[in-house]
Amino acid sequence: MKKSRIIIVAPILMAVTLLAFPQETPAQVVLIDFDTDPSGNPIAAGTVLTHVYSAMGITLLHAGSSDLCGSQIFANSNHPGDFGSNPNVVSTCGDPLASDISEAYGFVEVILDSPATSVCIEVRPDSPGTTDHWAVLRAYDSGGNPVDETRSTPGVIETICVRGFRISSAQFSGDGNHYARFDNLGLIYHAGPKPTTAYIPGAANLAGAGGTTWKTSLDVHNRGGFSAVATVELLERDQGNPSPSATHFTIAPGESLHADNALQTVFGFNGAATLRVTGTGGALVATSRTYNDDPSGTFGQFVAGADPDDAIFPGQTATIIGLSQSANAHQGYRTNLGLVSASEVPISVYVELFRASGNSLGTLSYDLDPYESIQINKVYEELTTDGVNSGYAVVWSTTAQSLFFAFASVVDNSSGDGIYIPAG
């Protein structure tokens, strides 16, 4: 059967998705003391450290001002005995110059080939015991966006740390015109959680039947302890989406992202789509609401976000119950069927419709391109003009590598109120 193509209709869709990420476990802890190289050989005072630790995936660069000591990072033996490890500290200045630095002398920048979740440095502010000096440490992701920032306690010798998921670089120096020395760089690498994906069908930004106007709002919250990256992709309805439009958001722990009319404000898109939300790091909760934007108010229905692990796979059958179709368009209910491909290959999906008695009305077939979604309005009318007071559908695919979701929206023809029924 030829694939049905539709514009969104009266049912309102609201999706709630929990993107739960497994707790990270430490994979590697690295300590760099600036006294020995990765092979354990002593590092002489005045050594340029830029590539000394390259074999460990760590590069040390001079960031910011280079007017006073040049543009390199050095092992400096100007090392007070009350902190760190002998004989060297790390500095933007080399021997015989003093090793204490402020932003006027630039920052020590740590570039990481593999992202870390924690970067620590031991700090000795000038004039310990006073409140005259302190240090700053900042972390960034691979795009140069801030991940975390911390400052040392004025006058206190201590180790300070920044934390976050996928730290790609860090910078430290005396804060502003305050001075400090630095030693013993510590890095924690984690194996990292597997990115988790959820499909949210029914997103819209378009006019529908009966003078309705449909919009979708999106909320993503990071309830975890690490910064998270949420990738939101637009899977346009009625077409394949092998390379969809995508937008990335970095969400700090405890913060939320909210986008009103998300298809328009995030993607500048008019039409209907499925949203695919992929989270890396943190612990994300994603919700969406698709609603009729009516002057008298809005109304809608919940739709649970669909995890690819719960998709219907080749040879599996799933059932959608509680369906109804009135022969009178102004009374009773209508059933709209939705199909969402989570497969990277074209698939064929079969839908057999039944009455509650178990009598089959026939089987429909629909071809879906990779990551395509479709909606078949009043699906029972594909096979009968008679009313179906109560019925169900059985869906399956025999295509190798097929993964898909199926759902129905049963809508009151009088009020436009609908319920969402996923295949199970």
C-alpha cells in the first residue's frame, strides 16, 4: 500500500522522557608533579613543558598575556618548601625568574586529548596566612565553553578542583592582579556513560483541522552532578532523516533548558516532526508538550518518550488496544495511527486492524525511510466505512535491522480531546 501522508490533526501530544544515565566509575587518575617525565626521568629546571607529557595526551600551553615571561610553560625551581613536591613548580616564567604568576603573566593552559571529569591543582598564594592573594582555575569543553570555575581561599595553601563532564582544557593563574604558585596537577578520567536517546513523536508548529494551531514546548533538566550535553534533532515527518538538523545545549547540574514553540525557536521550522533527544553526561529529564494554542486556553495529552531499547524489532509483534472509529465524523471517536522509524535502513511496517471480537478487517503496509515518522488519520477508514466501537491493531516488521515505534491517538470527535496509546 502507498504510504499515507498527513498534516497534524486535533490530538494534542505531550511527551515526557526520562534520560537516565549510569553513574560514572573512575577509569584513570593521573598526577603530574613537574619533577619527572612520563618515563620517570628527572625534569631539569627551566625545561619547556609544552610537549613533555604528550604521550599521556596532555599538552601545556601559555594562554593570555606573554609580555613578561615569553610564550612557553616552564618547570621552575623557585619552589618554596612548604607545599608541593620538589624540585619544580609549573609556571609561565622560567628560571631564574620567580615562579609566582598572576593574569598579567598569563595562564597555564592544560589541553587534554581525552576529556576528563576533574582537574585539580595545588596552590600556594603569595604571603600565606594573609588575605592578599589567591588563584583561579577554569575548565572548558571542546568548544571552548565554560564548564566550571573555582578560586582558592585567600592566603591558604590548598588543592582546588574543577569538575564537569568532558573537560577538554583548563587554565590556572593568580586571579587578576593576585599572585600564586602551582604544583601537582591532578586529572581524573572516567569511562563515561553511554549516551541515552529518546524519541518524542508529535512535535508541531502548524495549523491543524478545525482552525487549530499546534505548537510544541520543550524542557530538558539536568538533575545530575556533572554538566551534560543535550543534542536535540529534528526528524521531519513524512521523509527520511539520515542527517537531521541538530542543536546542542550544555546544561549545568541543577539547571534546565526551556524552549517555547521549539520547532520555531530552536530550528526555525514550520510543520510536524519527531524530536530525538540524546544526552551525554549528567542525568537528563526531557519533557515536551504539543498543544492547540487557542485564545481560550490550551489542552493536550501525555506521550511517554520512547527509548530505542524498547523499539519493536524484526519479527516481534506489538499490540495497540482501546481503538475506536465512528462512522459519524461529528460523534464518537476517531483513531489516528503513528509510526516512527528508529532504524538507519528503510523498513516496511505491517498493521493488521481488528474489531474487539477478534475479527480481522485486513492488513495495511507502510514503507518508512530511515528515521522517518508518519501519521495515518482515521486509520480504520483505510479498510472499512463502518464504525468500530472497540478494536485493536497488531503491528510488526520483517525487515532486517528494523526498529520502530507505533502508537495511536484516539480523539473525541466532538471535543477534540484525545488519549495516547503506545504499542505494547
